[in-house]
Amino acid sequence: MAKLTVCGGGNAAHVLVALAASAGWEVDVFAPLADEAQRLQAGVAARGGIVARTRNSQVMGTPRRISAEPGDVIPGSQLILMALPAFAHGQTLAAIADHLDRSAAIGAMPARSGFDFQVHSLFKGSQSLTFFGMQTLPWACRIKHYGQEVDILGSKAAVDIASVPADQIETVIDQLAFIPDVEFTPTGSLLTMTLANTGQLIHPGIMYGLCQGRERDTFPSEQIPLFYQGVDDFTASVLQAMSDEVQSVADAVAASVPVVNRSEVPSLFEWLLRAYPLTISDSSTLGRAFVTNTSYAGLRVPTRLADGSAETFTVDFRARYLSEDVPFGLVVLRGIAELAGVITPMIDRVILWAQEQLGRSYLENGRLTGKDLAETRAPQAYGITRIEQLV
Ligand code: NAD
């Protein structure tokens, strides 16, 4: 039986265990965070496996072993799937590196930006391994009972995917056949996916548009601002400017680096209309397309309880919209722009604001030389100084 190891113990990991084990894979789980391995074991033992449920169907799959020790679960795995936020990729790759089989394929779901730079820096010389990344997670999903049940709230019809080496992509897609109803669409390269990553524009861009100047505001729960439906003219102009800057970066990179397929980097507006063909009722402008997209309805700005309060909320700047999408998104893009010699005034503005909220320094005096740059996946964090070195 082919063996797959899922790294992580969150929502997506639950879905993967259920789908892969029920499709006949021998599934192990590597869950080193806190007491997740024990909690998963307890849940699986109580229920007999993990149930993944959609509106009309359900499958149950039982993992063979769950461990916080990589040596227990990684050896013998043909496929390793990291269902993790990008800030956990580095430590996970470092933990599993010494236990990998020579021909294993290791995938990031989703890749976010700069996954290829990180992999190259950790594994250069390991010619036989395959690494791949997805542009997004195939599902919206939430755990219902830890270790027992997860709800698949929606599935993407198509998900972009790229691998290093690039010629392994069809083999990877064949291995992912246990994921039903999702078409994996090969993209030229992980570098193209980084340029086409729209989350790194949308999440920090809307956070900046809606929250700058209101950083310390507090809200009763019913007045927490809507996120996508809250996109006003100013926020739409921020998003448009960021998207225009990405288009200039993509032009410059595609002219120097052949693995970037320019047509695979659409503008934000084109992407939005293509991703949500049925749920946007007014596509007259970028802003209206966000506001009238029913797939986004009701989602609010991330918040936490305000200090000392039991009922009012304040914006949560540690949420992934900034903590994942800035160091593993926008800063990577900014680094590529710097190598391509393209100026990005709006992206700079958003990074400068976001890094202040995160208590970090990435961009300083117009250069990526901040003291915290090493925790990002900007090419400069890996010593890449020329555009030709991006591949
Ligand atoms: P999650 O928060 O449910 O789980 C994340 C898991 O990552 C944790 O349970 C833990 O096992 C692991 N992890 C987190 N921090 C870690 C650390 N420091 N070291 C080691 N392991 C760590 O996340 P999820 O919902 O499964 O999402 C996974 C990825 O997919 C994230 O990047 C998320 O933004 C993205 N995503 C999720 C959804 C969704 O609906 N769940 C939709 C789109 C994208």
C-alpha cells in the first residue's frame, strides 16, 4: 500500500486524513505542535477514524500512526503533505529532512509565496526529491470535533499547482487523485505562483484600507467592520494600485526569467471575476465586485477581545491576514520587485504599516534590510541578489 504522511493537526489535516485513508492510502500523521498528537490519537480512538462531511456526503478514514516524532512517521512516505500555515513550513521541513526517502514528494497546501526559495536553501543538492505547492487549499473546512469530525464547507473547482522539478507535476497530480472534484491545474513554476498569489494583496491591502487610523478602535461584536463587504473607494484604490504594481513586476521578471509565464499572472480584478463567476452581482468595478460577492458575505475584520474587556473587540493584527500574508507574501513580492528594479510605492506603504502593527522590521529606508527580514521568504533572506538567481 502506498504511504502518505500528513504534517499538521488542523482543519486541512483532518480532511486529508479522511480522504486519503478512505481512498486506500496508508496514512500517518506528523503533529509536533503542543499536545496535538495525543489529542488526535484520543479522538481517532474514540470515533474509529476521522469523518469528513460535505453537505451531501461523508467519508471516514483511519490513520495508522500519529506521532510528534518525525522518525516514527516520515520514513517510507512517498507523499508528504504539509497542511500548515506558511510560518510552520521551515521548522517542519527541517524536522523531517533527515527522515525522507530519496524519491519522496513534499507538498505545501497552500504554498504561499517564496516556498521555492526556502526549499532550495534547505535542500540544495537533494536532486531526487520533488517539492510542490498549491496556490490555495482546495477546501474551506472547519474541525467539528478534534480528531473525529471535520466539515468541508466548500470545495474549489480548480487549484493551481507547481513543482520543482517542474517535470514531476503530472506524477504529483496523479498522486493527488484521492482529492475528489478538484482539478489541479499545472502552473509554469512556483515563482509564477508567487507573483500570482492574490491573497498577499487582498488580505494586507484590505486590512490597511479599513484599519489604518483605526488601530486602537474598539467595537461591540455586532459593529465589527465587514471585511470584503467593507471595501470602500479608498480600499479599492489601494488594491488596484497594488495589483498594477504586481503587473509591472511580472512584466519585468518574465522578460528576464523564462520560467515565468506572464499570462498566468492576471490582474486582481481579472482573477476575482474568474474565481467567482457566479457569486458577484455587480462587476462594474473592483470595489463593487468585492462588496457584492456573496461568497464573501458576512466575513468580518479579524478581532480579539479588547484589553481588560469581556465584550468589546479590537482589531487582531496577529491574525494570518498579516502574520502569514506579509512575511510569506507581500514581502516576498517586494523582494522580487527590488531584484527586478521595479518601484512599488503602494505595496511599500502597506508593508510599512503592517510591519508596525506586527512589531517587526522588514523594509527600512526603501530597502529590504530590516532586522527581521530573515524570518520572511524574501529572496534577499536567502542571499539572492540578482534576478537570474530566482530560478
Ligand atoms: P489550522 O489553524 O486549523 O491548523 C494549522 C496547523 O498547523 C495546526 O493545527 C498545527 O498542527 C500546525 N501548526 C501551526 N503552527 C505551527 C507551528 N508553529 N509549528 C508546527 N506546526 C504548526 O489551519 P488550517 O485551517 O488547516 O489551514 C492550513 C493552511 O491553509 C493555512 O495556511 C490557512 O491559512 C490555509 N487555508 C485554510 C482554509 C480553511 O478553510 N481552513 C481555507 C483557505 C486557506
